Amino acid sequence: MKKIYALILLVAATVFVSCESELNVEPAQSISQDAALATEANILNILIGTYDEAGQAATFGGRTHLIADLLGSTNEIAWTGTFLDPRQFFTKSILVDNGFVAGHWANSYEVINQANLVIDNVAKITSSTANRDKAEGEAKFLRALTYFDLVRLFADPYVAGGANAQLGVPLHLKGILDYGGNLDIARSTVAEVYTQILSDLTDAVAKLPATNEFFADRFSARALQARVYFQQGNYAAARDAANDVITNSGHALTSTYAGAFNNNADSSEDIFAFQVTAQTGTNQMITFYASQANGGRGGDVGVRAGYTALFDTPATDVRATFTYVSPDNGENLTSKYTNQFGNVPVIRFAEMHLIRAESNFRMSTTTGLAPLVEINALRARSGAPALAGPLTLNLLFNERRLELGFEGHLLHDYKRTQRSVGTTAYNAGNLVLPIPQAEMDTNSLMVQNTFYR
């Protein structure tokens, strides 16, 4: 499967939209703004650059996963590295000048701005309606993906059935070409951000083709819809979206649990992943979760006995022993990240089974499969014995931890189910990231999260 790195130099000559101060962007350096947005080829190159930007270390190149894992950790993992910024996530004592937080915010808005430029100028794609629709769908998918993680990390959690009038993040929906004007923008509500995310995904589902190589396709958007609805507690919609992906996408579970990870090309299980090669791309899960021999720092994130204790049959369930001991520091490390140039999985097919099973259970339905049958089918892949039943929400929550551990879901599952993270309430202010100090200093309309005032 071809990779995108050969286009990056061309994109760099075309795209001039990286942020100077979060929402502020630099002017063009090598060509005029009008020329940069003048042709179909240039708009498509900006789209390639949007993928590249989204896959940077600060966001979906690994730190999005890492932040959620460390903030959601109790006794399952431990931060043993020397870096101060991730240690603050692990101890739930984040400072407003945290560099990882600042980088995540800034890079997210770079992605959004580039996606906006594609959407604003999509009419210049004239080769075919299909090509125009595909580009718009991809840009809206990337914008929705980015806003979803921004609002989950920087805002108080979405409450099912509530007004959700709590402050979210700024909705910036027009591409910025000139940072010389007044770019102050206030935070939208959580409800408004979720509405925009779902609007973008509705458009993406309608415009994207069923297959699109390793770029986002219709089922990438449909799977993200399932994840968003699931976070909202809209279980009927989450069930139906996940069922659509399971039934119609052509994706399937890999034959072994190990086969879902460390892949140089998308596996059958990858509904969407960010591409990494020896020439381009970043996998910071390797950096922090892997030994030096596997390309990491030696094992900054260690797997603790509390994780193994979650398994009912650790001796036979390969997920319990999918680890290795780092020769660098003696830590027990997850084997999910051992290929330095492996892609970064963002949405796996197994997640769709878990979403459909829990949603069916909550709705007392059996769309696709009965919940217990579905959970047992997923467990069988890993050598775990079938559960006799009856299912409970606690069992379903635990199955997500067993299957999706160390993939950036933990914090969000605690918040969705309103469970405390250890002794910390799910809606505690220190489980929300601070608005970066640089943004507070440059945006007169920005309001800091209450815990950090």
C-alpha cells in the first residue's frame, strides 16, 4: 500500500497554515496566498498535508492516546519516565504551562485550519463531482475527529440527557489566511461542539466512497459516528452505526489478537489508522511504551499487576500476557507497540463489536448478535473462555478495558459511564486539561477551565 510521504515536500511548499498562537497562523512564505489556493492540485495537496498534520506526535501520532491513558490510569499502568509533562497527567496535577497540553491544542487547531481551507475551496476541485465530494468528506472527517478529542479533553464531560451548556472549545470553521486581523474567538458549548462534529460526520458519510485506500472512507466516518453517539449515551444510534460498519464495511477481526497491532500496512481490523514509514510519520506510542530495542525510550509506561488482575483467566487469555519485560528498566511493557514504523491505530473493528454489544444490552435489543454471543465471539479470538452470563454493565466495561487497553479509551469510558477514576470523580476538574497559557494570553475571549483559575 502506497504511503503519502512523497507528497509532503510539495505540501510544504503549498500549505502555509501552521498556527503561530493556536488559532493564529503565519502568512505564506514561498508563494502567494491566491496561488496556493488557486488549483485543484493545490487543494488536494493541502488535504494530504492535513492528514500529515493530524498524524503529528502532538495529536494522533500518539499523544492523544497517551494523555487519555495516563489521565484515566489507576493501578493498571504507571508512568516511570523522566518527562515532567506526562507525569502531570499520571498524577492528575497538570500545570497551565504543560508543554504536551500546549502542543496538543496548537496542533489540533492546525489540523482544523487546514481542513477548513480544503472545505472553503472545495469548489475548485473540478475534475469530477466524486473527487470533490471525496475531498470534502475527508476534510470533514478529520475536522470531526480532531474536535471530538479536543472537546473530550478540554471540556467537562458530555452528560446524556443534559443541556450540555458547559464550555467546550472554540468552533473555528473558516480557514485563516492572514493572522494580522482580530482572531479572538470564544468557546462554544459542549452541545454546540458535538452538534458540529455530528454534522461533519453526516456530510462525510454521504460524500465519502465505501473504500479509499488508507485514507478516510465512508465507514471510517460511520465508525467515528458510532464512537461519538456512544460517548453521548445515544445507544440506539451508536448500535446502528456500529452494526453498519460490521455488516457492510468489509473489515474483519484479524485471526489473532497480535495481528491487530504493529502493522506496516492497514490490517483487516484497521477502520482508520495514521500511516507511519521510515521516512515520515510519528508513532509516539512507541516512544513512551516501547523498549529501546523497539525504538522507544526504554519503557516510560509500565503495565502493572492491576491490569492483569482484570482478567478472569489470565493464563489462557492472550491479552493478559501480551506484554514483555524491558531490558532497559525491568518494566512490564505492552506488546501493542513494538514496531517503530508501525501505523497508529485510531479505530479498530473490535471497538465496533464492543459498541454494538453494549448498546444492544442497554437497549434490550439483539441487532446483529445478542450481546453475550458477541462478547464471547470477541473473547474467543484471544483464548478467553466464554462467559456464562448474565451480562452486566460492569462486565461490559471490563471487556473494553481488556480489549482496548493502552489505546486511549480509558479516560473517556470512565466519563461516559460516570465512574470515578480511583478516588477522583469522573467530572473532577483535574481530569480536564487546562486551556494553554499561550492561548489565554493571546485570545481575549478565552475563558480558563474552572479548576485552573
